[in-house]
Amino acid sequence: MTASVLPIWDIRHLIPQKTPFVMVDSLLEFSEQHLVSNFTIAATNIFVENGQLSEPGLIENMAQSVALHTGYVYHLKNEPAPTGYIGAIKSITIEKLPKLNENISTKVQILHEFMGITMVEIQVFNEAQEEIAKGEMKTVIAS
């Protein structure tokens, strides 16, 4: 695989989600087993409630960070990003919700990948580099 120059600020071609349902906005780091994405919480986000990104929005950010990893792998092979979905959530812990206009970084560690099923460990950090959420999930590429 030959990587593009990182960071990539416009990731719309790397994920199947479209506005207003996009919960990642840049790719900061990538390897076959690792990814770091960034996301700025905007007032127009459909998951913002009471000046914070809601729990479902944070979980969707985690899942889309996994989709971004998969989409970038396909991009490197000159293939379109596949559609996928959350197959299972093993555990999610949310310590704090990110606030409006805050940048969060989401770190994905690929644990296992086999036949379109990916098991990952995910951590979300706020601007102060405090871990605000973590979990494990399984994602599945739609066939």
C-alpha cells in the first residue's frame, strides 16, 4: 500500500456517509492496524443537544472512524469506499460529552479483521487529551 500525504482534511470520498450524517472530518494518522481521526463539533450537527455532542453522536463518530480506516484502505487500492454497519458493540464507556466547537480525536486500533468483519478498540480524546470515551465494536462491510 502506498499512503497519501497525511493529514487528509477532506475525507468525504473515503466514507460512505453523507452530510448531515458525517461525524469525522479529517484523517490524521494511518497504518494497517491504526487510525486517528479528528472531528469538530459544529452547531449544525444533528447530534448536538444542549451544547454537546450526544451519546449517539459520539458512538457514530467512533463507528465512522472505523469506516474511515476501511475507506482509506480501499482508496489506496483505487476502489470506492464500501458501505458497512455496526455489527456489535462489546462495550462503550462515555466519561464526558464533547462541547460545541470542540475538536475530538478518535484513535482506532484494529484487533482482528477477517472477511469484511473488523473488531476494533476505540478511544476518543478531547482537546486537553483526556480520554472521554472508549469501547470495542465489530463492524461489518455490507455485501
